[in-house]
Amino acid sequence: MRKLLPEEIECRVSQVSAKGCSLLLYKTARVDRAILDETFGDLWQNDFKVIDGKMYGGIGIYNKELGQFLWRWDCGTESNTEAEKGQASDAFKRAGFKWGIGVELYSAPFIWYNCETIRKDNGKYELANRFTKFFVKNIGYDEAGNINSLTIIDDDGKDVFKLGKKGEKPKAKLTKDDVNIYVTLYKIDDIEAVKSYYELNKEEVTDRERFHKECENQIKKLKSIQNMVG
């Protein structure tokens, strides 16, 4: 399957904190249908079935050599819309992933945007301008199909995130508090402890994206050690 184009990728706010928000890239069922039509014409179909109370969606693609449809299925989860409709849409998109539609989104980097937020009465944060929308301006892939360049803009056309040689952001200078947090991180020798440490300190560091990557690297190192010992 071909890779997704910028205009085929949606971008939404995932989490909001005192210092900004993280963004998530995703595809819609409409995009899956468009790519299937573009690639296979009328030689594909989809179906749904409920197994043990869970909605499964399947995509069948006709194999001319075998003279039959080949199917790939996956289970959906509820969305914020109607439960049944949300499960069906999600199951269809997941089946699309099984056929390779949009799998490159799994290689998306951690996307963080430093922006103004406000704290609500319930203690949770939201964007100061909660109607702000975000869009993928451009995206590039390496030979393995992984994302190696990415630019995200807001609805005013302002760049809010860049990845790639031309758009690499300079690393923020570490403060004394940052150094202490990182020093402690590198001393942790338990994977679950690293995860807890990240949740505890992600609001305290100057560069959350950098801290996220360092925590991921620490977990990878610990997993590697476990494999060697095992």
C-alpha cells in the first residue's frame, strides 16, 4: 500500500498539561476506503460480525490467482460517538492496518507543543484556545517506510512541530533541576519504576519530548539487559 499523504492524516490533541499538549496522528475510515478504491477498484469488500459481544471488522481483497477473497479482521473499540458506530469504524480502520494502510503512523514521533493552557475547576488542563485545530503540513518517509520528517501547523498556519534535518529543533538547555532528574533516571534499574518516574516528572522538565525519549531509551536498555540475563 502507498504511504498516506499529508491531507489524509488527521491530528488531534492527546493530552494537555500545564506546559502544553501532546498531539496524535491518526487516519479515518474514509481514507481507508479511498485508498482501497484507488488500489483495488471494485475488487475489495468489507464485513462486520460480533463475537463474544465484540465488534470485528474485516476487509476482503480479491485474489485473481486463487479466485477468491482474502480476508483480514480486527476488533474495534468504542469511540466518543455512538458505541456501535464507533466500534464498526474502529474495527474497519484496524483491519485496514492489517492490510498495511497507514501502518507508518506507528512510527510517528512523540509530538509535543509548548503552548498556553488553563486549569479547569476539576484540576484538568485544556488549551487556552480550546478551538485550535492542527494539521499535517508535510510528511516524509525513509526506505523502511518510517516517518523521518514531519511538520505540523495550527489553523493560523503557524508551525507547532517539526521533525527532520531542515526542521530539527535545537535542544533546550538543561537546568540544574533537569540534570538532577536525568541523573536519577539513569540510576533506575526497573522498567515499571522508569514508567512511574516519567509520570511523576514529565511536568517538571524543561523539554518533555527529550525526557520522554530518554525514558524510552532507559526502558530499552533495561529490556536488553533482561534478555541477556534470561
